[in-house]
Amino acid sequence: MKRKKNKDERGARAYAIPPALSAPCIELSGNRELLIEGSKGVLEYSTELIRVNTVGIVITVSGRGLNLRCISESALVIDGFITSLAFDA
């Protein structure tokens, strides 16, 4: 027996953003850890400033004792004491 889709399910699918146009996914855990999915590379790296290139935006992370704990082809994890995030187009 087929289940009828409700109005909310149909509406969510109609407004979905295509993956090619989506923004990077950013997950901040308190002020101690930051996950960035969709990274294209690290532009600048120090213990006080990390700049990450993503699709259409550069993310600047400022803080103290910053460290690139894990980096892969499309994601990275920054840990340390994060004081600010900035987004530049």
C-alpha cells in the first residue's frame, strides 16, 4: 500500500538547493572545535588565524592555540580557543 506524501514533504523537496550550488557546511562545537565540509584548501595558517577557501566564500577563523587537527580532500577540523568567524565573498 502506497503512503500519500503530505504537503510538508512535497514542499521541502520543491525548495531543495542543488548540491552544486550549496554553501559549505559549518559545525561549531562550543568555542573549541570547528568542522568545515566543502573546503577547497587552506589559504593561511597560524596558531591565531586560519583562512579556509570554500565554494564562493573564504572563512577566517581567529583565536588562540588554533590547530588543524584533521584535514581531508573536502573537509577539515580546527580546534583551539575560537574567538571569531568571518565570511568573505
